[in-house]
Amino acid sequence: MKFDMGADTLTTLGGQTITSGDDLSGLVTRLVDSIQPLEGKFNGRGREAFQYFKEHADEIAVALRISLGQIQEGQSGMETAFASGDQEQEDNARQSQSAMNFDAAKF
């Protein structure tokens, strides 16, 4: 009998990470759209920062999505490692159990 407490935890977390990446990149796009009316109202360094953000918003959104994708890859690797370790532990327990002589035990 296999006991999988939280076996789906990393899978669920991975799915949420992907969804969060999509949400964040969408929010960056919405932010750019919502600040559009402010264009031309800044001067000096404020204007430069505004223009830089506006011009690089797509790159920022892509970078967020890539970063969260890499986090999801790490989560997937952890899930694989945990599953492998769980299987190895089960195999070792079965092997040890089959080598035991329960008939000889005195209780």
C-alpha cells in the first residue's frame, strides 16, 4: 500500500506558477495601457523612466513569464525526485521485508 500524502502538491503548485506567469504578464500589459493617458505629462528623468518602461514593457512581461517558467521547471524536477525517492523507499522496504523471517520471531 502506497501512502502519498501531498503527492499532487508540486503538480498543483506548478500549474499555479504557470497561471501566475500569465497573470503577471497580462498585468504588465494592462499597466502600460492604463498609464497611456499620462504620456507627455512627465519631464526630465520622470519622462525618461516612463518612456523606458513603456518601450520595454513587452520585454518585462516576457522576462516574468520566462522566470516563472524556469521556477516551474524546478518544481517539476522536485516532483520527479520526490516520486523517485518514494518509489526507492518502497522498493527497499519490500526487499527488506521479504528477507525477514517472521516465523522465527518470538513475541
